[in-house]
Amino acid sequence: MSTEFDRLVSIVAKLRAPDGCPWDREQTHRSIVDGLLDEAYEFLEALDECDDGMMREELGDILLQVVFHAQIASEEKRFTAEDVAKEISDKLIRRHPHVFGDDVVSGSGEVVRNWEAIKKTEKAERESALDGIPPKLPALFRAEKLQKRAARTGFDWKEIGPVLDKVEEEFREFREALDKGESPERVASELGDIMFSLVNVARHHGICAEDALRMSCNSFDKRFRHVENSIKESGREIKNVSLEEMDKYWNEGKTLS
């Protein structure tokens, strides 16, 4: 084989062959799709840990998912792994005329504008600026993408003040829904509005809301484990410890994270 990529493609083809692996032969696009998502999130974990070895491994697992899907399609005479590689290579060349052509750009901002302009000509069939954003994205990530797309049309506040005002407005509406005993669906809707507005705040500050929440989840995980370990070291069970004492251990954990 000329490259390790070719070797990987041949290995996956062998696994799917009649004399290959029974499990691999049974798989479909649908049956393995969760694996692609799982591996992507495992790569994010490796990235957060700054672990090069883990990053290399997880990127390999993601690549396996890509090749596996391409192999299934190849067996059905739809497309191949080579077609997939060609598609992205052609796209990169087409959308970087300042690198592979004669265009001149003044900086990364112009690169992004040119990219979007070229993309728009490629996706001329799209009717809305929001077309092409997958509904199954994680909700915070999808919210950010929806807001960014809308902002490109001019539908956006230019200053942070009105954005923060919107968060306060949505919180008031949420509290009113609670105080009035509104339906769970209405309360959930109002809570969603708060979260959507907070994503907008993050976006205006150049913060990825998904990353920010993931960091907070990681901090909570570490601090709560500290609470558990501290109580265990004292010879007690957590269910027998007061909230005040747990809060003391929690504050100790904040200094460790």
C-alpha cells in the first residue's frame, strides 16, 4: 500500500468481506452512527487534557468511522473513500483561491467572507440563511450557529448592552411563568429562552457556549468527587452528611480545580 490511509481502507474492506468479521459485516450506516459522535467527544476530552497520545488515538478512531461509512457505501456502488477524500480536497482548493489561485486577501476576516461567498454559490438551492445547520447538533452549539448565520444578514445587536438586557427579560418571564404555575411545557420554553440568550452573550464575547458549559461540567465533576472522597476518608457515607458540611468540602474542592 502506498500510504497508511490506503492500508486502513484495505483493512476495513477485509473486515467487511465474506470471510471477514461477522460483527463488522452486519453493521450499517445507522448502526454505527453513534460511534462517530462518541469518538468526536472522546477527542474533545483528549483535547481538554492536552494529551497528544490520546488525541492521536481518538483521531484514528474518528478516521476509522469515516472509512467504515465509505466502505459500506462502496459495497453498494454509491461512493468510495477515495471519492470522500477527493470531495474535501476539491472543496479546500475551491474555497482558498488566495492560496491555490491568484486572489489576494488582507487577512483572516476577508478569508471568512470569501469562504461564505463561495459557499453561497455552491449552495444556491438554499432558501434560508439558516439552511444547512443540522437539527441534531448539541443544542448550545446549534444555538450559536443559528445566531451566527442570522448575524451575517444584519440580524444582530452591535453592542453587548441589549444582549444582557435580553437575558434579564427572559429571566423575568421565566420567573413569572413559575409564579403563575404555568404548564411544564411553558416553563421549559421560558428556560430555553434564557439559555438561548446566554449563548448570545457568549457569542458576543467570542466564547463558545458549548466549551464553556463543558468546562463547568468538568469543574463540577472534580469538586463533587472531592466532596465524596473527603467524606469517605472521614469514615462516613455521604447520605449521612449535612449539606452545610458538604458545602465546606465543596469550597475546598474549588481551590483544587
